[in-house]
Amino acid sequence: MATTSSTASTSATAQIISSLGAGSGINTSQLAEQLAAAQFAPRLDQLSTKNEKLTAQISSASNLKSLMSTLATSVGSLIRTGDLAVTPSITSASVAAVSKGTATGSGTYSLEVTSLANAQKLVMPAYSSPTATVGSGTLTLRFGTVSGGGFTPDATQTAVDIAVPTGATLADVATAINASGAGVTAYIANGAAGAQLVLKGKEGATSGFEIEVTPDVGGEALSNLAWSAATNTAQLKSTASDAAFSIDGVDYTSKSNTVNDVVPGLNLKLTGTNAGSPATVSFSDPSSNISSAMTDLVDALNEVVSQLTSAMDKSSGDLNSDPGARALRSALTALAGTRIMVNAADGEPSTLGDLGLKIQRDGTFTLDTDRLSATLKDHPQAAGAMWTTGVYGVYSSIDKIARAAASTTSGASLGSSITRYTALQKTVSEKSTDLTEKQEDMRQRLVSRFAVMDTRVSGSQSTLTFLKAQISAWNSTGNN
């Protein structure tokens, strides 16, 4: 920095001295520019050097922040593919769709579905159009089990009253039922018979329903929408029922075709029956995929460490005294030993160190394949459970470091450093602009002064020329 300023100043000064020695041929405009430059060059050079350093610091901090963010995103994407977790599969997709439950499953199971859960469906008498009036009064939905022409009320479910005002249309009734929150949906079907109200309840045997009508005086036509299990059986298109299935010979029933964690780690969505032909549900072994993922993770972390080490080099690093860089290095140093599965049972893997991540004295990472192999052999399900996008696990730990590095509210973060360097760079730019303006002001003032000087010098030279001519003439006359 000092060398650059000194060179600029020396060059400007040399040009000034050269111009001053030119006698009456001085280029005053150029001289003014050189004098102004000589005055401000050292400070402008200092600001330029500082700006370049700040640019390098911003670039280096942004690069490290981006590397951590990319690493976290990559780990999350890898986990979402499902290849690193213990996931279930089924031999017959037409029977059920399977997915991972809250627990971690293992082993194989046989699944036999004898019936699916159904919802009650009613098709009411036909009207001329959806805008046909239906009478007035109150519709009451009562819930329970419909079976064999009979109805058994469910005391745990409260009846729902739906008011039907005078002048209400069939379409108005459908709207009122949907808005009642009763769990029954309604719509108008415009079929060959005319406009018909279609009602559908929830799945499960106790979700059947009857419709009682209390008509107003003069609104007796509303009774046309009453329904009971003992009458009008033709209107009942499907009966509410439970799903029935067995897993490994153990019988289960469910009000819904969606059954979560029926066995540890297994969610089912029943879609068909297979009585007499059980399907097999099994859980994957992600050991080989986890080994590959750990190898890739070590390589990615070492790329971050390499960039960080270069940036923090005491003699040449752009971030050699940056608090954000130091915070990132501390977080990476502690990564292998941090407990990332806080609810892990005793003896189960709970740290990245248990998955073979090992930090060396120089800050780089290596993979302890023997420790990883032992963990995968003894606790394959628990090792798979560490690869999740939840609040704990591998992704959460990497993402936490990335978010901390990107934060702009913490004093010790790369994000805060970038904000600070950017603010300083703005200040430097403003100072540089101010000095440039002052330099230009000085140049203009010098040009004005030199113009006056040049006029005076020019006048003196004219007088001198005249006197010389007169003297020459006098000498010439005297000689004659």
C-alpha cells in the first residue's frame, strides 16, 4: 500500500518539476491536474487497497457460507430419496400402500386384508332441478351402525341439527349440510331421474347415519328428505363398515383404511383385499447406502475445511482474524462428537463419530470404516434412523451449522461478517468519492489561478520583447 502511494506521488512530483523548468511554455492545465493528483494520490491509493481487501473478504466469507449451505441441501436431498432410511415395501401394491412410520421397523410381515373400510352413501329422491324448493324445518343427522335394516345409535357421537328455511332449494340443503361440520358431505347429482341429493359419511362402521325431519307447518315437503335404515333401503348405496385385516395371523379392525404404526415403523393405506393370499411386507437394509453417504460426507466436509484453512492462513488468508470463520471452524471441530440423536437408547449410535466420522489433528476429516461397519452390523435400524430430515440426526446437525454460518444476527458468523465488510466497503467508497470530488475542486481552483498567472507572464513577456527591440534599435542607431 505504501509503495503504491509513494510511486504515484513521486511520479506526479517529477512531472511538476519538469513542467516548471519549461519556462514560458508551461502547460498550466496539466500542471494543475498533476498538483491535485499529487495531493490526494496517497489517500486514494490507501482507500483503493482497503476496498480490494474488503472485496476479497466478502468473496471468501460468501464462498464458505455457500459451501455449507450447499452441503446441508445435498444431505437433505439425499435423505429425501429414502435410500438411507429403513423403509417398508410390499409384494402386492394392489392390497396396500406402505410407508415409514414414526418408529424404525425391521424384519418381514404377512398382510391379509379381508375387507376395506367403507362410508355410508345415500341417494335421495329426485327433484325437477337443483333449484326446486324442498319445504322447511330441521334435518337431524344421527350417527351409529346401520346393519340388517336396523340402526344402533353411537352414544359417543352428537346428533347434528341443520336448519332449512322457507324457500330453501335442494342446492341450499347440500350447502347447509357441508357447512354443518357433521362429517357428511353432500352434492347434487343431475342424473337420468332428475336432480338428486347424494350424501356420503365417513369411513367406519359407527359412522353410519339416519336423517330425521322435523318440518315446519306448511313446510311438510321437507319430510321427503328423511331416511331410516328400516325404510327406503333402495336409497342406501353403500353401508359404513370397518376395515378388517391380519398381520402375521393377528386380526385387526380399523374405522379407516389408513392405519399408522400398526406394527413399529409401518403405515398402511389399504386399497384392496387378498383373503387367502397374504402379501409380504419387508423393511430395507440401507447399510451399503449409508457407507457411501458417509464417504461422500467426509469428502464434502474436507472441501469446506480446505477452503476454510486457506481463508484463515495467518500470513495470506483473507479471513485470518474473522470471528465468523473461527466460529465455523469450532463447529466443524466439534461435529464428530456432538450427540445428534438425543433420544437414542443406551448403546445405540447417537453421534456422527458412531457412523465413522473422525477428525484429525490438522482439522480434516477421515472415515473410520471399522467403527462404521460395527455400527451398521449391530444397529442397522438405529443407524438408518439417524438419516432423517427431522429435528435430530445427520441433516439437522449439518443444517444447524449452515444456518449459524449464514445468520446475520449473530456477531460470530460468516453472515454477520459479510454484513460488516459490506458496510465498511460502502464507507470506503463514500470516502473515495469525497476525496475525488475534493481533488477535482482543487484542480479547478489551480487552473483558475494559473490562468491569471499565465496572463501576467504573457504581459511581462510582451513588455520584455518590446524593450529588447527598442534597445536593439538604439544600439543599431548609435553604431551608425
